[in-house]
Amino acid sequence: MKYVVVNGSPRGKKSNSDRIISWMTQNSQEVQKVYVADIKKHDEAMKVILDADRYLMVFPLYTDAMPGMTKAFMEKMQQINLEEKSIVFVVHSGFSEPIHSRTVERYCAYFTKANKMKYLGCVVMGGSEAMQVAPNGYFGKKKDYFEALGQNIMKGELLDQALLQKIAGAERFSKFKILILRFLPTDMYWNSRLKKNGAYEKRLDKPYS
Amino acid sequence: MNITIINGIQDTKHNKYQKTLEETVTALNKDHQVDMFTIDDMNVAYCCGCFSCWVKTPGICIYKDDGVDIVRSIAKTDYLLIVSPVVAGFISSSTKKAMDRFLPTLLPYIKIYDGESHHVPRYDKRSNLGLVLLDEGDLDDEAVKINFDIIDRLAKNFHAPKVFKACALLENIKEVITNEICSC
């Protein structure tokens, strides 16, 4: 079995996707990684794709779907014969609720079916922008769940539904949580980055109005 | 009305639509101000996720390419129309590339709208959103539904008051677009 991981993040090796991939593949041997961020290497990557029979594709949610360069990569994949090969997707998003990622999750299943591949499942995770700053401990058991899902892939099994549910959390905010969120300083992370760059005063600028 | 059209045609198969789209724009320009962006003919980089447009140069993309014109147009538009072929069951990568570059029109801050978290818009203008998928008679219902649902999600995130979704053939695309614009 040849196992290829597709890092579908425009941030490449500095991406949150790469961190998730490291959790999922830490017990896997002989994993080959390709990066969609290397746009000029997409054709080269197709040789690696063609040669493998199991894939893990991880991407962040960009304007409600996969990033543009990840879509370009998938268009190239569609042109080769992927029949009977199995695939797992991970969609992670800065938004907390999984509802934002569910539509592109449906597309991932559609893409698999259209290419006559085997769909082992899709992991949806919210709140991933915190990965830029948070230590592994911040994610609690989620890291272990990802590791266990990595084992599912190694065995060629369908992803454990209970783990998918635990990673995704509540589909939408409860009324109670909405109330709590009103009082939480959720702007803090962005404001600290703006201040660090000396751009805080310009944060609401409308340069093209 | 200010109208922004994102034209995501990227393959020779759909090139025959270009002339009709240009004719449609000419007709609309009699009563409106239309900016059509044919992404494949432009120099537009893929969004690299650097968040410069949020935390370094608010509202301004790190790339000084033709994508800047798209943001400038969207900031003032009344109607944002996306015209795309369906490639591998989804809007084309050229279309998606342009969509990713809409990011500077939002603020990084999140607020709860209709029970969901969404970004706060940077500009005061709220534009309607439309998606027209080019139909060669080869679109399957499931793919169309997924693409329409993605545009519904996009409409929520970009605070569009109204969202329009349609499939159009070469024979009726001009009619589909002009009828929709006239109804607004």
C-alpha cells in the first residue's frame, strides 16, 4: 500500500493542516507528502498521486470551500484514473461550528464517487486558527482522536463516526453559548496581531470606498 | 446599478460562452455600470492565507496584481454575479481563486448572525449575490445542488440580502442574466 498525504493549504509547511497531518501520521510508516502550495509542482505531484492507492487530503476552509489552488489540484486529480483508490478528507475552519464546512464535505464525497474511489470519511474541525499559537495541550483529547483516525486510515477502515462527532462538536451554537459569546472578548486575538504590526488604528479602514 | 461579474471560464470547451457574455455586458451597460473580470485573462494570484489584509494592511491584499481591481469593484457593487463552468463537479478553480481574493472586504472580527458566527463586513455596501453555472447538458443534479448550497453559504458570509442561483445554456444565458438584473 502506498499512502500519500496531500497538504491542501496555501500556507504549505507552515500550515495548520501540516500540524493536523503530523498528528494523524505519527504512527504511519512510509508516508509521502505533497503540497498544493507548490503550484508549479502540481504535474509532478500527479505522478506521486497516480502511484499511490490511499490518500489523506487536508485543507482549510477558504470562502466556504477548498482554497482555489486546492481546487486546481483536484481538477488535475480528476484527469487521472483513481478508481478503487481510497481517500480521507480533513476540512478545518477558523469558524467554531462545523456547519460552515458541511457543504464542502458533501463535495468531497461527491468527488470521491465521481472518480469511483472509496470514501473512508471526512473529518470536520472548527476553531483551527488557534493552532497558529496554541500548544498541543490546548487541543486536549482532539490530538489523540486525530491520531486514532490516522490508525483507521492505516488499516483502510472507515473513519470512526464517534471520533468524527467528538472532533466536530455541536453543529451549531446553543442559545446559551450565543449569550456567553456576546460577553467574551473574541476580538482579542486579531487586535493583538494588529497591534503587533502597528496596524490597529487602521483596522476598520475602507481603502476602496 | 453597479454590477461586478466574475467570469471563471477556464477551458476551451466553454470558450463559446465568452462572446455571448460580452454581448450581455454591452447590453447591460446601457442602464448599468458593469465590471466583468475574466479571471483566466488576468494576472490574479491565489490567496496564500497570509491574513495581511486583516492584520498588516487592513483591507489591502499583499498581492499588487489584477485581483486589486476585483476588490475595488466589489467594495462598491450592488450586484456580484459569479459565472462559472462546473469542473470536476464544482465551480472552476479560476472562479474559486477570485472568490478567495474577496477576503479584504471582510473584517477579521466575528459576530453572531442568525445563530451562526460570521465575519463582520468591512464596507457598508451590501450587494446581492448570483451564481450562473454554464450548462452543457452534462450537469448532474447532485453537483448543481452542492454548488448552489455553497453560494448560499457565501451569501451568509458576505451578508448578501438576496441570492440568485441558476444554470444557463449558451442559448439562454443572456436572457437569464438580464432578466435577473432587471428584476432587482
